[in-house]
Amino acid sequence: MKVFRDGRKAKVDDFFTLYLLCAEKTEIVGDPRTLSVDKFLDAKFNCTSTTATEELHLLQITWSHDGQPIRNVSRHHVTQTMTSHGILGELRLYGVRGPDNGQYECMASNGLDTATSQPAYLLVKGYNIDFRMMD
């Protein structure tokens, strides 16, 4: 017979509950939207994700730009806030420039699985843009 760390003996119901907790997938329920921003102004992407209620505290949202992870640096600020619907992830880009053009995605993970948003694009006005990337 299996015994939990707290000394309780495992029952069939415990394993069924554990299965249900692991079976609910992480989902992106609010994809970021494509933005068109004048150069040197700020841009903000939002992404909302959800998972099993018991795992919401584990949910982490990260961002990528053209497939490369984005970190909190002086011009990029990543935050996440718990809402009644899940976790709201926010990516702020301060003073956008030409190299900020491109594809952005958010990834949400609860430690068991990961979901990736639909891509959104940042189009910085005043710079040459290759629209073929949006096919």
C-alpha cells in the first residue's frame, strides 16, 4: 500500500484526483495581437493563459522574439499577474527600434506541459519591413 508523506494511506480516489490534476492542460486563452508602433515609442503585448486551478501558482509565462527568449533588460520588461481567468503575461518594449520588428510569441508552462501562443508581429513604423515574414 502506498503512503503519502503526511502518513495517510493512498486510496483509489487519491490516484484518480492526481490523474485529473495532471490531465488538465495549460492553454493560451488570449493570444498577443500584432502591433504597429512609431519608432522610439513603447509597445505592449499581452497574453493570457490558464491551467488547472491547483496549478495556477506554478504557471509561468515567457516570451520570444523571432524564436529567441526575451529577458528583462533595460528596454524589455516582462510581468505576469494572476486574474480570475488565469495568468496575464505582459511584455513591454520601451523606445522600439528597427531590430524590434518581428515575430513575438508567449509560452506558458505549469511545469507539466507548455502552450505556445499564435504569433504576433511588431511593425515599427519608419523602418523598412519585410512583409514576407507574415505569410
